[in-house]
Amino acid sequence: MDREVVIIGAGGHAKVVADIILKSGDKLIGFLDDRACGSDFCGFPVMGKVEAYTDFRDKMFVIAIGSAQVREKIAEELKAVHWYTAIHPSAVISELDVTIDEGTVIMASAVVNPGARIGRHCIINTGAIIEHDNQIRDYAHISVGAKLAGTVIIGSHTWIGAGAAVNNNISVCSNCIIGTGSVVIRNIEEEGTYAGVPARRIK
Ligand SMILES: CC(C)(COP(=O)(O)OP(=O)(O)OC[C@H]1O[C@@H](n2cnc3c(N)ncnc32)[C@H](O)[C@@H]1OP(=O)(O)O)[C@@H](O)C(=O)NCCC(=O)NCCS
């Protein structure tokens, strides 16, 4: 049966999530966004502010907002809703021992290999590679084209930038940003922003 979905957020990332819902054969009801009420967004209505979610109790919800902190705040505010896990039909998800928790978005051409664990409300962006036995903790974002080799652990709220790579068996702690194109070759145990080849702490 088609699922009926409301997207929280009406920005660029939300457009891509909308496309996944439609490509999956599910029904997009519209968007809720605190800043863009009363307008249309890519042909679907923006039906009100986020607090209006109670009017759509029988629908499913997905949060399409880039900031991990905002995603977490909204996930905690919306009580007793059914979260939609958005997986683009072209994503390659192994059937061997993979778990993907509620509210996570997996975009086109992403690969998730055996033994991977992906937490709730994560973003696995276009073309990202999540190799075998990776653990991606809640609210993490693996950006477009990023590559995580085998048995990598990414802490909650950590953002791996576009095209970055992480060596096998490496852990990156919570609340980090890894810059575009960076290569992580050592464990990262302190929160902060890291960039370069090899990645070093810049902030
Ligand atoms: C890492 C990042 C967050 C830093 O942004 P910032 O905090 O604004 O930092 P700045 O641009 O002031 O750069 C600080 C220093 O780090 C360097 N730096 C920034 N990003 C870098 C990168 N990706 N690789 C190498 N060096 C980088 C800058 O050259 C600068 O060096 P300097 O002080 O010697 O001049 C940002 O560059 C980045 O990579 N964001 C990720 C974007 C992304 O992946 N989007 C994907 C969406 S799907």
C-alpha cells in the first residue's frame, strides 16, 4: 500500500527527499516549514509550520533538514509520529545483516554493504559508500560521494563532507565535521572540524 508522507523542511535537501518518496511509489502530501508557509514548493503545498504536524497524525513524517542539531530537536518535539525511512530505489542495500533505523534518508546510488548499522534520522547522501560493518550513529550525515571503508564508526551528529574518505577500522567521534575531499587516516577522538589530506584539526 502507498504510504502518505509529510516532509519537515522545504529547502534543497527536502526537494531530493521529495523525489525519493515519489520514486518509491509513495504519496507526498506536502511540506511543513516554519519559514515558508502558505506557498507551493516544487509543486506540493507548504501546509503550515512544523507545529501543525498534529493535523496530519495519520501520515508518516520525514525530517529533511541538513543540520543534525535541528533534526534532533524536531525528532524529539514531534511526539508519537510514524517516521518514514526514505530509501531511493537505486540505492544498493545489502540483504545481509544491515539495519537502518527510522527517519533515515538514503539517496540515489548510495551503497550500504553487509553488516552496516545506520542509526535514526541519518542522511546517507547521493553516491555515498558505507562499506561492510560500518556503524553510523544517530543524526550523522555522510555527504555526496563520501566513502567509508570497512568497519568504520561514525559518531552521532558527525558530518562527513562531500567526497571525503575514511580508512578502514577508523572511528570518528560525535559532533565532528570532516571537510570536503579530506582523508581520515587516524581515529578522531575530539569533537571539532577536520580537513585536508590527511585530515587535521582546523577548528
Ligand atoms: C571544513 C569546512 C566545514 C570548513 O569551513 P569553515 O569552518 O568555513 O572554514 P574556512 O573556510 O574558514 O577554512 C579554514 C581553513 O581550513 C582550510 N580548509 C577548509 N576546508 C578544507 C578542505 N575541505 N580541505 C582542506 N582544507 C580546507 C581552509 O583553506 C582554511 O585554511 P587557512 O586557514 O590556511 O586559510 C568546509 O570547508 C567544508 O568542507 N564543508 C563541507 C561541505 C560539504 O561537504 N557539503 C556537502 C553537502 S552534501
